[in-house]
Amino acid sequence: MANFDLPNDIVLMILNCVAAKPATKHPPREFAVLAGVCQQWRRLAVPIICSSAKIRCISVSNRHPKNPGLVPGLESDIPEIIILGGQSYVKSVFFEFDAGKHLLDFLEAIVSELQHTSIAWTGVKALRFIFYGHSVAIPGYLPIALNKKASDGVLKLAADLADSFPNVLELHTKSRNYNIDVGALVGYLVDKFAVTVTSFKHNLFYPIHVPAFSDTLAHLSLIMNPKTMENLPRVNTDALKTLKLRNYPTDYSWASFANGQTPGSISFAQLKRLDIYFSYYTSELSHNLQMSFPALEDLRLDNWNSDIKEISTALFPAYMPNIHVSGSTQAIKSFFCHKSSGFGNFKIVIGCCDAADMETFYEMADRFFNRLRIDGQAALDIIFDSPKLDADRMNWTNLTFLTITGDIDIETISALLPRLPSLTSLKARKLVHNEDTNNSDAFNQFTPPDLASLSTAAPLSTSSPTLVNALGF
């Protein structure tokens, strides 16, 4: 096998461009041909191609006239990786189950394949599982004992599967609905690895039975579920660096994070990123926990509600490199009432603003985009209908990104743009034409700023050539 006379860095650039995929999408098997170009390409390609393995389990039609239906179909990267001699380079394995009632069959096939290789997958640090629709769905979590015979088989295979990967530090599970057998598999994996992993991502459709996470847990991501989160394992916040909570109920206590700390207070000493999507529950509990995030660099709060006292009263750094908050006008105003020396990248998303709140909106936006220190990008998303926004009150000197999802008049856009000298990106989703006038003089006299990105989902009137050109039409 001859070598092409190319520097290694050029070959690596080519390989990475071809094989660049998210971790959950392993490069297709056809990419293995890259390893056959020459000895140099093989030596450089195998570690890239084999860095992650994908095992996909799907139920396919057997197309048999006498016995129509679905049968298991297994697609695995493992055989090709072994042929390439790349097993020592595998760092993560992604399992995708779209298996219907064939979960047990798939698990048997996967475990058999792994055991047949007689390879110790000691280099694998991450396991990722995703489960799609299942035919054995149930309307809520039920104990495994309801299907003990099946679950015993799943648990045995789950143990064999886990034993194949002794050095796992990351466990990610995601399920779209409830299923007894999936619950048995996920439950075993979670209970085995949650006490040792440093990164854990889990959908709480299935409960966690361990009393506490690993003391070295650095990254935690949970999709909350009211049925199963009453006994959330204790979290040692000393090592936590990122925390992501989805569907987080506003009346849920943060007591699980208070492990071993001073009563009444929780300090996330090393937390760099906090990302919470709040659900619509109304808070009825009175919590007296004082939380602090002294090292926080990235804060995202979606569907923010000012009634969430534990966050409202939390202590944040005076300067935040990245912040993103979405909610109503009043909720956002209440969050930013505390003192701050400034931000790096700043984004607010206003989801509702009735007529009574418009004065608050103008005053708040003036403070944010004229008087607040913002060193990076300053973004505003307006989701409510706003056809008659007062452009004279929107002289925002440091706004760089503006997205308007609700209705807005083209006339308002033309009057607004000259007042936004720093704007580099505008997205207007629903432009409204004023049917009372055909006068296009205002558009023809319009001189837009130098925008790098401009788009609209609705076509603009061709009678407005200047604005049409400005918006890229």
C-alpha cells in the first residue's frame, strides 16, 4: 500500500471534513474506504472513523406473504471497527432503539456480538441510549414486577451489556414514552452507573433509585417528571460544572442539591453553566434556601416566572459572560432588577406583552440596549404581535440581533431600522402590509444600515424596491 506525498495535517484536515458528524451520528461505513487509500491515510483515518460506534435497532417489515409483520433489524458498526483494528480507539457507543416489541431480541443480539468479540472495551467512556416509540407503552410508570419474567431477562442482558464497558464516565438516556422493558434496562444502567459517572443525562420518565450521585459528578442534565422525581438523588454541588433541567416545576425544592452544606443555603461553587426550562406549575411552596452561583458564566432561563423565589433571590456574579432569559415583560423586568456590572452576550425573549405592559417594555428595552454594559452580542426576540410598535421609542444603540416572530407592519420596520445603528441581523416572520395606503415614498427614502443578515418568512411588496433590496429580495 503506497503513500501519497501529503503532509499529515492536510490529510487530517480532509479526514475531519469528511467524517465530521455529531457524536450520535457515527460516520457511515462507506467512510472506511478512506483507510484504504494508503498506509498513511489508514494510520490517520482509523482513530477518527472508530472514535465512536453506533448500534441501531429497528423493526423492519419482513415482506413475507404468509407471515407479514415486523422483525428485528440490527445495524452495528462493531464488525467494521474490528476489521479496521480500531477497537482501542472507540470512546463512545450510541444505541438507537426503534424496536417495538423486539427489545429483548435486540439486547440478546447486541450482547452476543459484544461477547463474541472477546474484547474488553476499556477505552469506552460514554454510553448513549435513545428509545423511540414502543408497542408495549403504558400510561405512566409501573413497577417492573408487573412483567417479572420479561424484566428478569432484560435485567440479565442489561448486566451483561454494562459489564462490557467497565470504564464508563458518561451515561445519556432518552426515551419518548413509557415502557416496562425499557424501564428495566434504563433502571439497571442508571442505578449501576449514576454512582460513578461524571456526566449524566436522563429522562425522568424512569425513576432513579440510588440515594446519591457520584461525588465527582460534573455535568447533570435531567428532563423532569412529577411522577418520578420526588426522590431525586442527592447531588454534590462541589464538583458540578453544568446543570440543565427541562420541564422544571416551579414548586419543586432544590433540597437535593443541599447535600452536606450549611442549612438554608446552597453554593454551586464551580458551576459554569445553568440552563433551566420551567414548566407552568404554580408555586405553592415557601422555600427558604439562599442559593449562590459565584463562578457562573452561562445562564439560560426559559419560560421564566418571577414567582420562583429560589432563583429570584439567588446570588449571581456581578458580570455574566452569557445570559439568555425568556418570559413575559414583567417576569424579565423582575429578574434584572438586581444590580449588575454588565454582560458579555445578552439575549432576552419576550413571549407575551399586553397593552398594559407596553410602557414597561419600552422602558426595559431602553435600559437594556442603551444603558446596560453589553460587551458582546445584544439580542432581542419579540414573540408577541407588534404591528404598531412605536419606532420613536426604539432608539437602541447597542442592539445587534432582532427577531420579530409576531405580526409587524412593514412601515414600522422601515421606520425602525435607521434607529438601530449596531444591528447586524434582523428576522421578521410575519410582515403585515398596510392596505390603507399604496404610498411607497417612505420605503423609497429608506436607507438601511449595513446588515450582515436579513430575512423574512413572508414575501415583501414589489412596490417597495428599496426595502425589498434591503431584505435581500
